[in-house]
Amino acid sequence: MSGADHEPEPDDKIIRADSAYRMRAVAVLAVLLVAGVTALLATDRYLDGLRDLAHQSPEEAAARAATLFRVLMVGTALIPLLAGAWLSRLAWRGWLAGEFPPPGTRVIMDTAVVSGRSARRLASLTFALGLILALVAVTLMIFGWWMAGTLGRPPGG
């Protein structure tokens, strides 16, 4: 049985929440939010300048737009890439330990430890999720880089 209906048995292993880790997670999310909003505002301002430049030098504006697009694609893809790497590492540790979350994991809320076959299944699913996130991120970067190279080129050229 799992979820909120399950009361832990006295012999169930529980990893207790780490309040300092929880505060760190909130701080990281806050920093990411501020960085995202700042990037959005800076991009908007930069695009205003590109519109003005496009009237004077369309080729230069296209080159700068391509560079901006590349920076945005790589920056955007970094978050799922790092999340995928973190999840994959967590899953690998859980697989090796036969427990999920693996020993030594810090958590933001009290978490029951799953062991044995269920832990390996959960670790496998977590690894698959991490791998998918990383592959999507790399694909976004490659596709974004290629798309940026097409900016300013005539169709079919």
C-alpha cells in the first residue's frame, strides 16, 4: 500500500525531511525564477534593438538573432539536462543500493524507503525519466543550433 492512506509500520525505514535542504531547494527555485524573468526582460529589450537594426542592416540583425536564439536554446535546455543527470545519478545509486531513495539521500519531506524489487523498478523508471530529460535537452540544443543557422537565409537556400 502506498500514498497518504499508508501509515508507516514500526519497521518501515523513513528518511526524515531535512529542513535546511528544503530551504536550499526553495532558494534554488527562487533564483531560477528570478533568472528566468530577468532573461525574459533582457531578451525583450534586446529584440527591440534588433527590430531597429533590421531596418538598417538586415544581415547583421539576422546574425544577432541567430546568436540570441542559440543562447536561449542552450540556456533553456540546461535545466532539463541537469535535472536528467541528477535523476539518473539518483536512480543509479538506488539501483546499486537496492533501496529507493538510496542511503544518504537528503529529502524535503519525510519519505518512506522502498527496498528490493520495488526499489529497482522505481530506480529503473527514474533512470528512464532522467535519460529522456537529458535526450530531449540535447535534441533541443542540436535542433536549436541548426535552426539558428537558417535565420536570414532565403527559403531553399
